[in-house]
Amino acid sequence: MCWNQGDWRFYFHYRRWQKRALSQARAICSEQSIDVIHQLNMVGFREPGFLWKISGPKFVWGPIGGMALTPVRYFWEASWQVRFHAVCKNALNALQRRFSIRVLRALLKADAVLCATPAEQSFVSRQTSNKVLWVSETGTDSPDGAVHPVIHAPLRIIWVGRFIPTKQLGLALRMMARLKGEDVMLRIVGSGPEREVTRYKALAESLGIGDQVAWLGQVPHDSVVGLMKESDLFLFTSIMEATSTVVMEALSNGLPVLCFDTCGFGPLVDENIGVKIPVTTPDDSIGRFADAVRQLTADPERLARMSEAAAEKAKDLTWDEKTAKVSALYLELTAS
């Protein structure tokens, strides 16, 4: 069931597992001197476990995420089932984050809560007076300092992800339609259900951009890294997730990022390493993405500077840096 987290049955089994984890933790605490209990699980906030029930040690929970509401208006091309599911999930999120007894108890008991995005940090800060930190749930491995001093012609844009509604591949293709005939090439890495692959490829053909889009399908991770190093710009059109590993990988490979200003990745991307587009309406976003590409295409020196800055930014986002931050938190809590 661990690979089916969208299935409601997952939470039933996971809750049972968490109860057994509580028994194990209590046994450990009775035999050893424990200073800090840190509840770590998938980033979603819905399952806080039960370790907050143990008295004595300081309690840390997180990183947690998943509290934000999906901008359903961006599903205008999706099926009614997808839109209905998004509306229901938004309603469930709004209710659970405010009224779930175990979530509220975990928040109130926690001496510190780590949040995957600033939006979650803001919301949680209103629920508890204890320490609330923004610590993204993913990081970079030791970056090799790769930069892209040579900007290609045509401009090489890379998009990486699954073909699911929240990734907004359709929006990326419609952006390319606004750039039809311009010196820009989009390489798409990833795949999805056969019907989605067929639908997106048909959309590209209907938009008349078939010669400006390359469908690379699923490729090994090392090959993705190689493709990033050969690209000039990373296009990330997702509207709903936490920070995203693939954004971290892009920065690690010195690749400037063009994305929405939302979730956990938006706050990370500043004007030095990329361009952020506000979440407004699909048509407005398509135009803004296209305009950003035109501006970057016309200013290769700016892209080169962004590449250097992205590689430097990645050094501040390594797992070692996050380890130091959490270790400092443990020491601060146990010193008080």
C-alpha cells in the first residue's frame, strides 16, 4: 500500500502501523534516555502519527505539507471527474487542517513544527505559539557547480514530470503555441497513462508546434541530469506540490528555473536564478510564461548569470545544510 498514498485505504493501514510505532517508541523511551522525538513521515499533514502522546522528550513534527488548496480553475481542460476530485480534496483539506483532532493535538503538543512551504508555515503559526520553521522536504546532493555559459540556438527548454493534471503540461504546450516559429525548442521528459500521452501529443499537433517539441519519454535519472546540463532553461508548470525534487536537481545542474510563484519552489526561486509567474488564470499564465521565455531568449547574458547563481543557490540547499539546521533545532530545544 505504500505506493498507493492516494488510496483512502492507505491511511487505514498507515494509522495501524503508526499505533505499533507508538508501542515501540514507548518501549525505547522506557529503556533509554531520549531527548527528542521527531515524527517523520510522508509530507502530507493528514497522518501525524501518535508519538506526540509520549511525555518527557521534546516533540518535533515535520516537514509537513499538503494544507494548501488547489487552484481548480487551472483544470479547465481536464475531465469533470478530475475537477470534481480537486474540489472535494480542497473541501477535505479545509476541514481536516482545522478540525482533525489528532492533527490539532500534534500541533499543540509539538515543541517545533517543520513546514515544507511558507504557506504551511503561515497557517501553522496561527494554530500554535510554539516554534514553526520553514524547512523544505527535499534538498540537493553535493552540486558539481555546473553552469551553462553557452546559450544554444534554438533555446533549449526542458520540462520534466508525470503527465497528470497538477503538472500542467497542457499549459506548457499552449505556451509553446504562443512561441510558434520562434527560436525555441521544448524537450519533454516523462510519461503517463497511454491516453494522456496520446492526448498531449495530439494537442501539440493541433497547435502546430510538432516541430518545436521533442517527446523523450521516461529516461534513466542519469540521462535526465545529462539533458539538464545540455539545456538552457527548466520549465516547471506544476501548480500543486511541496518543493519538488526536480527543481532541486535543476538548480544543482546550474539550470535557471521558470515556474509559478507558489508552493515550496516559488519562494526558493528569486530573480537571480529564475522567473516566477503569479497564479492568476490559465490564459494569463500562458501569456506570462511565453513573455518570460521571449525576454530570456533575447538576453542570453542574463541566462548565463542565472545559471551561475543557480549553481551557487544549490549549495545552500544541500542535505548537509538541512541536517545542520535540524541539528541546531534539536540542541536549542534540549537546552531550554
